[in-house]
Amino acid sequence: MILLLLALPSWAADVRAVRVSQGATGTRAEIQLDRDAQYTIINLDNPRRLVVDFKDSAVSSDLPMPYGAGLVRGVRSGTPEPGSARLVFDLRGDTVAIRPHMESNANGRVLVIEWPDDGEGDARPVAAATQSAPATTSEPQLVEQPPAQQPVVERPPVVVAPPPNTTPTAQAPVRTVADVAKRGGGRPLLIAIDAGHGGQDTGAHGAAGSLEKNITLQVAKELARQVNATPGMKAYLTRDSDFFIPLVRRYQLARQHKADMFVAIHADAFTDPSASGSSVWVLSRRGQTSQAARWLADQENAADLVGGVRLRDKDNTLASVLLDLSQSATQRASEEIASQVLRGLADLGKTHRGEIDRANFVVLRSPDVPSMLVETAFISNPGEERKLNNPDYQRELARAVLNGIHTYFRRQPPPGTQYAAMYMGGASNTAARP
């Protein structure tokens, strides 16, 4: 171990502590590091595990691994190759972790991983067994075999024994995130998901014959599945099969169902087959301005746009001010959510430009529902076309979009929603509805 540490760079990070806890919002893992470190997250099945690999890092052989809790059965540590550290979280259920992120504290940096709990699985804390099998070295996707002279060393978890002379007591029922949502009342966030094109409108064509309308529907359905599996959220699909919907009708459906967010799913195309990368679009300012004029001119539609305030009985100046305030708030929310989603897509792979784009897309013209259009990849690029047809890649795309939406609404949950109950402690939330 001393030799390993000497071989590491002086700026290498140390894993100082690992904590797992079950709370009101699900299961939370915290990995304490003395400084920043590059890390990679790997999700594995059969059995379900989440693997965290730290580059240029070390984990001490004396570091105790925590008891399991909530959706985490136990934690194991290992060294997949010299100069790196690995932590393996054995999981129960198929809940997907919310996007891991780094936070700072007095002791350095903390990698935080959260699993939302829908309350269907056994959420009781379970102590990791003292004789747990070490992280397997037989799975090529989990452990890279190092040279023979430096074998992988995987250690079973060290279980922290309870204090002596204590009497076991019955555990209080664990409050899952679903419990909090139900007890807090309120409504779930409604995410309207629009699969681009459909019916006679096939959208773009890939070199191998893929149709954009089919890929967008597959990704939209996967996103809806993940949204519905997230406590406090509910999905609404503008189309769930192959049929055509006029563009204006798409965002009107979102408004009619009182959606909190509208997401249009598309696949880009270009004459140059080398064009690649995903992108996220919001409404341009020009489109916003021209649409405001249309709403004011249409007396049948210029009602109930600003938190229940009817514009029909206001003079044109006041109505214009109210609608502009509503549109400005909606635009800000759209841009913030789009930025979060773009970060998630950047973690997944290349983005086309590295920043959110703006255009006067018809489907983004709702004046009171934050809206964005996600170009998942270039279907005209043969390599990206293959990825877009891969169910695993579709799941990752959907997860990146969901993580961005979750991050925004966790910070700014609309009043009266289950998210407000979960992330604002159930207290009255005075934040304005985006």
C-alpha cells in the first residue's frame, strides 16, 4: 500500500470516507475526498450495481465501508488498476441515480449520488455482510485486468460494529420520497413530451433507412417511462403512436393539460454526413415578441395566461405588460432548464455547439409553459444513426434530459406540487411558478 501511494502523483486524491443514508427524498451516498478527482460512473445489471472509478486516487485498506441503507445493499472498495480507486454500490431495484455531482465542504470535496425511491422496494437499512464477496474480477466490463505482477486487490467491506452494551430497538418506518409526496399532498409535476413528426410527416431519413419519426417516438416513450418512475412527476405524451399532429396543436395540448414543462424530441440532419452532436433549443426573442402580438390579437386565447389573470378585460397596455412578464418568466425558465439538459448531454457525448440554441420554432411558442426542443443527435451521421437506434443509448439520452428537468425543479419547485413537499420540506413555497 505504501508503494502504491508513493507511485501516485502528489496531487492525487484520497477517498477519506463513504456514507450512505436513507432520507425523505430517497437514498443518498456521499464520497468524501480531500480534493477534486476525475471520476467515471458505470451502471451494471444482473445484479444491479453502480460503480464509481476515481482516476489518480487511492482508497485506504483501513477505510470502513458503511452499512447498506435504502436502495443500497452494501458498498465495496477495490483497485481496478494501480493509481485508481473503485467503489461498488450493490443496489436493490432498478431505480436510476440522479445525476452525480460534486459539492464542497470543510474537508474537501464530496461526490453526491442520489437514488429517488418510489416506495415499492424494501427500503429498510440493511447492514453489509462481513463476508461479502469482493468486487468481481471475472466481469470484463467491471474490472480491467492489470499486469500479472500487479494483481487487482478487492476487499470485502469493513462493517462498523454498533457500540457495546446497546440494546437493539425496533426501527421506525422509513419515510420514502413517495411517502413525502403523498403526505404533502399537492399534484405531481406534469412533463409534456412531444415526439417530433409522425404519420405522413416522416422527418429526416438516416443513411441506413431510419426515420426520425420512429426514433423520436422511441426516445419520447423512454423519457415518459423514466419520468413516471420519478416520484413527484408525471408524463404526458402528445402522441404515443405513429400519427400526425399539427405543430401548433402540440404546444396547445401541453397547455390544455396544464403542463409544467414541454419537451420536444427530434433528431437533427444535415447535408454533410460528418455533422454530429446533440443540441438544445429554446424560443428566440424574435419569436417571443411576435407571438405575444398574436396572443393579444386573439381574444379567445388571451385569457388565463398569467396565473389565472384574464387579459380580455384589460386595456392593451396593461395586457401587454402582463403578458410580457409571463413570457419573460417562461423564457428564463426555459433557458435554465435547457442549460441543465445540455450539461447532461455533454456528459453523454459531443454537443453540436456547446451552448443552447435559439430559433422561432412553432412548438416552442407557448407563452406560459417553459419549453425546449432537444435534437438528440444527427440521424444523417451513420455513426450517430446507429446510436439513436440503440435502446441503451436511448435510455441514456432520456436520463440526461430527465436529470436536467429534475435539477431545475428541485431548486425551484412550483407551489402546491409534490416536488415542493419533497424539496422544500413541505413548507409554503413562495417561489414564482416558472
